[in-house]
Amino acid sequence: MLAVDVMHVSRLQRAWWASVDGPLQNAEKGWRQDGQRRGMAVLSRLSGSRAIRRGALVLAVVAVALGVAVFMRGGPDTAAQAQRPEREWCTPGTPRSGLCPNNKPFDVKEYVTHGDAFECLNFANQADAQAVLRANPSDPNHLDDGGGVACRGLPEPRDLTPVLQIAQQFKCGPGDIRSGLCPQPDRAFEARYFVRYSNDSYDCPDFASQADAQAVLRFAPADPNHLDGDRNGIACPDLPGPKDVKPVRR
């Protein structure tokens, strides 16, 4: 009789749990769905917030600016690369060149006795290329950028004084823009041409007039060619006219 009662109680317990468990599971499912809906609503409000959008935009702009800065500086390890020793073949007696640019003797004869054997990239700086052009104005290496100045795109030190023999023989072609070498006023002038190297590659004598130099300064106020020495916004004031003396804001 006792065993029957126990079994009866056990069945009652299972029936009760079955009747309770279903609603509990449904309630738990409802709470979970409700929580998900609330979370999505919060995220939606945050994504629509003007302050959040502005913050994300600021972070994106900062990230791009940092990337550009690293790129312009030549990468994050530029300083470390500059401190690295030169390659093992750059011995103390090796002449200075594009491969061995630091504190080496420079031998002009090495570059003027082999015909068309070298290019601008073989030189450590513009002054070395200019020395080779000056030593052999026939220019077998084709270093002349026009008018007796070699390899304007190379780094400092520079020697932008034209080789006179080449400058005197220079002939302006129909497509040459207006410059100190081709000063005819009917020629087209292109300011972009004079900042193509983004460094100190042109001097005031390279321009036909002060107005042309001013146009270059106006095109590139950072003045990579240092045409505005006193930083008053006026380039090459001693050049002949026509003149443009409206200062460029710098």
C-alpha cells in the first residue's frame, strides 16, 4: 500500500513539473527575445547618434592622417634605416655613388670615360651629377635636364648653376614651356612643371619673369624651390616683368 502511494506521489510530481516547466521555458524564451530587441534598439539609437557619427569620423580622419605621415616619412623605421651601416661593399676607398652615398670620395673621371653607362640614380646627390656634366659637357650619360643642369630630382647638396657651354647651345623646341631658357612671351607657361620634383630643384633664373615665379609660388605656397627667401609672399622680386606682386598667403 505504501509503495502504491509513493508511486502515486511521484506521478503527481512529474505532472506538476511538466505543467510548470512549459510556461517557464516560454517565459525564458520571451525574456531572451525581449533582451535582444532592447539591445538592438540601443545599438540603433547609438548608431543614429550625431555625436557617435562625429566621433567615428574623427577617428577615421586621425587614422588616415597617421598613415599619410608614416608614408611621407618613408615608413616608421626611417630613422633606424638611416643609422644602419652601409652595405659591405662600401669600403673606405669606394667612391661616393647612389649605392654608397655617405662620406665617400667622389671621382668624376669614373663617370666620364665609359660612354652612356650611368643614369641619375647612380649618383648620391645632384651636385655630383652636375660635376660630371661640367667635366664633360657632351653629356654621354644624358644627365642634362635641359639648359645645362643635371638630374634636378636628386637630393642635396645641389649645384644649379648651368653649364654655360650647354646653356648657350640649347635650342627651344615648339613644345617647350616658357622659362629662363625659353623666355618668349607667346609660349605657354605651366606652374606644375616647376614643382614636379617637390624639392629645391629650380632657382629664380629658371623663370622668364617675376610673374611666372609668382605663379609657381601661388601654385605651391609651401615653396619647395625657396623662391620667397624673406617669406613675404612675393617670389623672385629681382626678376624682370611682367610682375605679380600680390603676396601669397603662407
